[in-house]
Amino acid sequence: MAAVTALPVSLSARFKGSFAYITVKDRLPQILTKVIDTLHRHKNEFFEEHGEKGVEAEKRAISFLSKLRNELQTDKPVTPLEDDLPDAALWNQYLDYQRNLSNGNGEPSWFQSPWLFIECYMYRRIHAAVTQNPPIGSFDVFKEGKAQNFFESQEAIIALCTYFQELLKNIKDLDEKQLKGELFKLLQVSLWGNKCDLSFSAGEESSQKTSPLQSLENMVPYIIVNDMEKLWSLLINAKKSNTDKCIVRVDIILDNAGFELVSDLVLTDFLLSSKLADEVHFHGKSIPWYVSDTTKNDFNWTIKQLQAANHMWMSRCGINWEGNLKKGAWVYKDHMFWTLPHIYSSMAEVAPDLYADLQKSNLLLFKGDLNYRKLTGDRKWEYTVPFHQALNKFHPAPLCSLRTLKSDTQVGLKPGQGEQIQASDPEWMISGKYGVVQFDATT
Ligand code: F6P
Ligand code: MG
């Protein structure tokens, strides 16, 4: 009988000094305060659009969020959702599950419960605060920050679109070695694009200022797990063995809007233009999430912005990308599961339709830190535990995480590797300076 290895504890703010503790104590209240401030600043807009009803709704939303912030800061119990949104029942079931887990040691609460649960719960309560107060229900409290990231990353976006359109001119003449080199470059741009995330910066601006292609070389040492060769062989073998012309499908589970989304779209266009893939499915968030995560509005807005840009290569990208969506080579989806608190090892049970859909893919690319935390269960793993083991039977298809480290959990390192980095750079797990391209084939 194979030894059943106990799963390590979940990251939690109950561990003083952990990054979870700092996040719950300082950063989550900061994010809530910024949301309240955003609503305040839009009071006139709400009045113009909706009259007194709009101002009343804004006041109710603000008092809702101020109460939430107080609950958080004073470690009150986590309360069931009382709204009628479609996922409320699943959330309340999960709250019951957490209550049973704590088996009588008090109610689930902000500092005692698993970090992943209460952080996701906070964003779901923010969503309820807005949607439950019509007529401002469709207001995205994070939209300004996401748009600001896009506009302040213009130089980087222009550099990336220009580079890519030049590459497209002779993409058919590239030999395999050159094609691999370009794939590796664009994978790294997409990886480092993940540094630009507003929940991490607690809403402070975090746009990409420099050209994303210049600094790749000297950032290679900061990629502490680098499975790009495995990605290459999966893709090139799928392309070569594609005798019966079945389509090669790649899925990208998106993370942040702004520069990171543009880097993901360029990578995707490359996969199609190089014929390494025939179809790409994007998975975004169905509600505003973790400050900068991509919603359908953000996805469509970004493509429209590029189309309308007065820069030839930006608009060329935007026009091509809208064409890919129209002809079905690109498909955008936003399943509710991605904004639930569940870790991905429970997807097959909680969202069997989504799991079955992902099983149709040749390769799943998971962007960012929150996805990594959900892939590996947000647990205090030993650094050297194999990625495959930490996935805990989550294997819908071959998958790869493109993640910059912004939380203190990491697996799949070589013996001594984590300790060595820790010695030279104590902030390595939470600075966003290090990244992984971490692959797991399905077996
Ligand atoms: O603490 C940083 C944080 O808010 C984490 O909670 C979360 O994992 C991460 O930022 C989000 O980063 P990303 O956008 O890469 O998923
Ligand atoms: Mg994010």
C-alpha cells in the first residue's frame, strides 16, 4: 500500500510573520480602502447617470465595504453570502466545508482560515457590494487601475507589437531552431508580464515601463524552474505528428489585464501564425477579481484599444486578433469556477463540465501566482516536492504554469535550491523578481 503522504497545512494568516499574515493584516484592508475611495470619486458620475438613486446606491455600497473592512481587521467570523448571484450556494457550501474542517475550533474567520479562501471571499464580497446596489451594479471598481496599467505600458506594448509584426513578415522562413528561439522569447515576455499585477502592489501602479524584449537575457537566471524545452517538444511533436489534421488546441488561463494580457495575446498569435497551434481558448474571470484579473470587458476593451491605436503595428495586431475571434480560431470563456475559492484538485468534482472541456486541450498554460496557488493547493510544501505530486491528481491535460513568485509557496525545486536563493535574497518568494515555467505532462 503506497504510503499516503499527509498534505501540508494551508497557508494562513494564523501563522504570524507569514506573507498571508502581512497580506490579511495590511494589504487586503488597503485594497478595500482603495475600492471605497474609487466609489467616492465616482459619486458625480453615478448622480449624472442615475440621479439620486445612483448616489444612494454608492452610499450603500460604501457602508457595505466599510463594514467588511472592519470585520476583516477585527478577525470576525466569515459570514454566509446573502445575495442571489448564481455562485452564492457554492460559496456557502464551501463555507460549511471550512466550518467542518475547523471541527469546532471556532467559526471560519479572516485570520484563522486558509488565506486562499478568505482572500477570494473578500473579492466576492466586493462584487456583491456593487452588484447588490443597482443601478451601479455593473460598475467595475478595478477598471481604472486596469486601464491605467494599459495606458502606462504603451511604450512596452508598442515595442512588443512592432517586434511581433516584424517577426510575422518572415515567420514562414524560420527553421525549427529559430522558431524555438522565438517561442522562448515570447514565453518569457508573457512570464515577466505577470509582474504587472495590481493586487500584489495593493493597487499601486505597476505598469511595464521598459521594452519587454531588451531585458530577457539578464532575467534568465531568475527563472528558477525552466521547462521551456518540454513545452517546445510537446508543441513541435503535436505539429509533426498531426497526420490526421486534427486541431492542436492550446488553452490559456489568463491572469492580469493591461500589459500582461497584451503579452499573452502576442504569444497566442505567434502560436497560431507559426502553426504550432490551430485554436486557442482563453479563460478569463466572470467577475472583477484580484484587482487586475482579466474580465470579458477587459479582453474586448484591450483588443478595441489596439485596433484604434494610432500606431500601425498596434492596430494591425488588434485587427488580426478580432479576426481570430470572429473565425473561431480564438475562443473566449469565463467559467464561474475560476472565481470560486476551490483549489484545482477539486475541479473535476465541483465543475466537471470545465474539467471535461480542459481535457480536450493539448496544452494548458496557467498564468500567474493565484493560479499557481490553486494548482498546488496553497499549501506549505517542501520546496523539493515534485510539481506532479503537489497537483494532487489535477491532470485534465499537459499543463504549464508561467508564474512570478508573489506568495510563499513553491514546489519542484532541486535539493538546496530554495535555501540557496533564500540566503541571498530573503524576499525571493514575494518580490515578483523570480519566476517559473513549470510543466507537468499528463500521466
Ligand atoms: O499577495 C499577492 C497576491 O495578492 C496574492 O494573493 C495573489 O496570489 C497574487 O497577488 C495575485 O497575483 P497574480 O495576478 O499573479 O495571480
Ligand atoms: Mg492576477
